[in-house]
Amino acid sequence: MKRLPMAMALMMGFASLAMAQQINDNNTPLHLMKPAYKLGYGIPAKEDVKQTMDRVLKYIDAETPATLVDKHTGKEVNLKAANADTQLKQGGFRLTSYEWGVTYSGVLAAYEVTGDAAYGDYVSKRHQLLADIAPVFSNIYQNNKAIDGNIRRVVDPHALDDAGAVCCSMIKAQLANPKLKLRPLIDHYADYVLNKEYRLADGTFARLRPQKNTVWLDDMFMGIPTVAYMGKLTGKQRYYDEAARQVLLFANKMWVPEKQLFRHGWVEEMNPHPAFHWGRANGWAILTMCEVLDVLPQNHPQRADIMKLLKAHVEGLARLQHHDGFWHQLLDRNDTYLEASATAIYTYCLAHAINQGWIDAKAYGPVALLGWQAVDSSVNAKGQVEQVCVGTGMAFDAAFYAYRPVHVMAAHGYGPAIWAGAEIIRLLEQQHPKMNDSAVQFYDQEVPTDKAIFNYDGTLRY
């Protein structure tokens, strides 16, 4: 009796094997077999994208308290009672860092797309806190008293990192709601970017590290969008002109045409100039071009040049996307790890460029959606963004970039993840993606899935 079940199991196994052997090209549509994708594939539901974004927002809201406290006791302090011992309450991330300027812009975009007040409230609460503390702590600082380092970045910026990204996010908020009272701090930040940041003799934003007169690709984003958006805020042509000039100055030094990528660093006295195509820095570059093109007047004489550069960069980036949707830490070295913050930035930029009509949805829509699958996979159950490279300086050897650590507390991944999700939602609303023969395709019109029949040349027939 005990042997009967085993015998039956063997018989069933042989039957299954026989059936499997009978499968062939005549009796089975093999092309419909389910691929073993490592991550997701296909067209995500808007609701699922929003759920991922909400998870990230909930996490960063808890990790970025918008509160003043006494640095000795930890007790909450009213702004009217603030003194040199008052600081911003510390969470996992800094409210005044450039990474959080990116986050403010990403969350503002999510609010615009979704209308969810939680996103708008997140930004307005923190923007207003920074605007309110600026004059108070400026007086304390001017009286030669040391203040909280995070607040010092607001009242006395020392680098583009301190001013540019946060300022640009504030300009966007002010433009969206003229009743906000952010203008004094906007002007303060913009004054640093335009008049105090170190520059080369030709006017390019530059640094004195790690070598004298070094141009960092990162500084495209840390400075140029603020200049362009000041044009939008004030209506003054000179800001547009300077923003466009800076983009082309950077491109003249950093663009590597045979790769259709940017190098991370350029040193004035270095010859030749090594080219290490770091993922996130290339993200800052393409994001800068998107930000500038969003506000640069259509008739601006340099607009066509910047658009041409954007399209070439998109082509170079799309060619290097990993089959799981990510991009590599060093873009052209597929032996380096897959990195989430750069992937999120590219996903946003490609989706945004499609939605703006700058690039072809048919060619790049599937790339953007595959990028979102990667970004979505990097957000864990807590809302943390994994696989994000930590803050990175500049080097001229591959090992430096290839072995940079990754960490969930690297702030660079949070704004881009939300920004990417927001633009993917817009893409799903404005474009017409459909699955055709198991592949993501984009069409010029809405296609009823249950009625769609396609000709061999890809044209639609019913």
C-alpha cells in the first residue's frame, strides 16, 4: 500500500515528461511563453507607481523633522526664542543640503501631477521654516556667534552645494504660489550663485579642489537651473543668457562626443583630460538641460544647441541601459555595479523629454518604463531607496568609482525616485503605451487592447 502513491507519482511524472516532449512549434505558441524577468517588465499601473512614491514620502517625512530644538536638551524651541544654541532637529537627512533641494523639486513635481496635498505640505512646511529662520540666524551669525552648520548653509553659503538646488526648488514653489514669502531667501541664494561662486577666467563655475581650477559636472545642476529659473521669476533676459552660456561652457569641456556622454571632471592644467563617465554626474547634466529647456524661451539663440546636446545625451544613455533597467556606476563599464540614483534621474529625464515632445516616445518610452521598473525595485518596504552610491568626490582612476559604497541613508536617491515616479505617471496619462507581442510599444493614439490588430509593418489596423 505504501508503494502505490510513489508508483502513481512516477507515472504522472512520466506523463508530464511525455507531454513536455510533445510541445513543438506546430502545437504551441512558444513566443507567448512567459520570460523569466529578474525585475518587473511591462506597463505599470499609475496606482502602483503612486504607492511606491507614497512609501518614500512617508519615510522621508519621518526622517526630516521641520523643527527647531535646543542642541543641549533636545527640547523644541520657538523661533522667537532662538539663540546660538538652537539647531534644526536632526533626522536621517539634512533639510538644507543640495540633495534635499533635489528632493523638494521632486516632491513639488509629485504634487503637481497627483494633486495629493501631502506632497505640497511636505515642501511648503520646510521651505517656510528655512525662509523664517534665515533673518533670525543671520543676525546671530553676524554677531560672531557660531550657529548650527545646517543653518549656516542658509545664512552664509560657501559653495553651490549650499545654495543652488534648494534655491531652484524655492523658485518653483514661489512661481506656483505667488503668495509664498520665499523671495528674500531666493534672492540671497541666487546672489551667491551668480556673484560669489568661484569661476574660471571664461566664467565657468569651478572649484579649487581636488586640483586648482577644476570643473565638476555636478555643478551644472548645483548652479545653472537656479540661474535659468531666475529668468522665469524676474522676466530678465540676462539670466536666460547666463544659464545657456554656462551649459555650453560645461559642454565644451566635459562632453565626449564619441561616447555621447559627459566626463565627471575637467582640470584646467591637465592634458590629456581623462574621461570617467560617472552615472550620477551624467544624471545631473541631463537634468540640468531638462530644467533649462523647461524655462528657456523658445526663441532663445542657444536653445537649439542645448536641445541638440540633450538628444545626443539621451541616445548615448539609452544605448547603455542594463537589461534589468538600471544604469551602471560607471556608465560604459558594465563590470561596475548597478546604481539607483542615476537610474532614477535618467528615468525622470527621459519621461519628461518625451512628455515635452523633445524626443520620440516610440524610441525612448520603453527605456523610461524599464527604468521605472528598476527604480521601483530599489524602494524597499520601509520606503528607503537602496543601491544608491554615497557622496562622491572626483578621481582619475576607475577603482575610485567602482568601489564607492552604497547605502540607504545616501540622500541622493530620494528626490530622484519621487521625481521619476511623478513623471512616469504623467507619461502614462499623456502617452499611449501598450503591450504588443509581449513587448512595450508606444503609439500615437490610444489603442483598445482587446481590439488591437497590428500589421507586419507595425501600423495599426482593426
